[in-house]
Amino acid sequence: MLTLYARVTDVLDDIAHWLTPTAARLLFAAVLFVYYWNSGLTKLGDGVFGFLFPSTGAYIQIFPKTVEALGYDTSQLGVFHWAVAVAGTWAEFILPVLIVLGLFTRLAALGMIGFVVVQSWVDVTGHGLGPKDIGAFFDGDPSSLILDQRAFWVFVLGYLVLRGAGPVSVDALLRQSSRAFTSAPQPR
């Protein structure tokens, strides 16, 4: 009986090697890709160079109390605010694309974890989310926006940081071509 169990778990381990990282990226694509893409779109300024000049909404989303204190006159914000808004906007487009493609996945997932942490901090401190939205672990209510929902987001992203994109990814193709290049005979 133990031998059969060991065989079954070995097969499951072999399947998990390629299935779980691929499934984590697919789950990210299904649940969070469009969410972050749409959020990034709300931060783009007008025109062709809107990716360099964030919208007023970008500043309101990222620096709500500061913008409110300035009477919603974003022209009074400095270079720091501009750089953070631009970087945050670009991150909402670039990092999810990298994760879905499986390109630089570990780094992109780590970046997204940082993004989720900052996003959650701004939601609580800047937008004033209350205890119901923040939630608490082990409270029997799995519907809070911050601790419950985003804990799952971070878990999926953390899994990708630790395990990588898996064999169905651009990372795997790059690793494979790198090995082929380094193991090829070198010309003399």
C-alpha cells in the first residue's frame, strides 16, 4: 500500500513540476491581468505621450491625500510624484505582461508583490479603507479586500517567485537556448 502511494505521489510530483507554475500564470492572467491593465489605462494621460504624462486620476489614485490637500491641482506636484506615477503606471502594464508570457517571471512576480503591498497600503492610508475592507485573518469572513483577497494574490505571485514560470514559458526557452549555447563546442 505504501509503495502504491509513493508511486502515485511521484507521478503527481512530476505533473506538478510543469502544471502548477503554468496554472499559476494562467490564474494570474484570468483574474488579475485585465484588472491591472484597466487600472493602468486610467492612469495614462492624453495623447501619444500619455505614458509619460499621467492623468490627474493617476495622481489621485496614488497620492490621494496630497492631491486633495493641493485642491486637486496636480501641477503643484513635483518630479518625485511624477516619477512614482509613471513608474506605477508602467508597472501595471509591463509586469503582468511579463508574468503571462513567462519572461523574467520571478523578477516580475516579485515586482508585483511589491506593487500589491504598496497598493494595499495606499488603499488603507490614502483612501481610508475601514476595518471591514481590511479584514482580519481567521475571522470566518473570507471576503475582505485587503487581507483575504490580496493574500491570495500574493500567494500566487510568491509561488512564481519561488518556482519560476515553469516549462511552458519564454523563461524556459531562454534557459534551454542558453544551455545549448554554453554546451556547444566553441570555435578555436
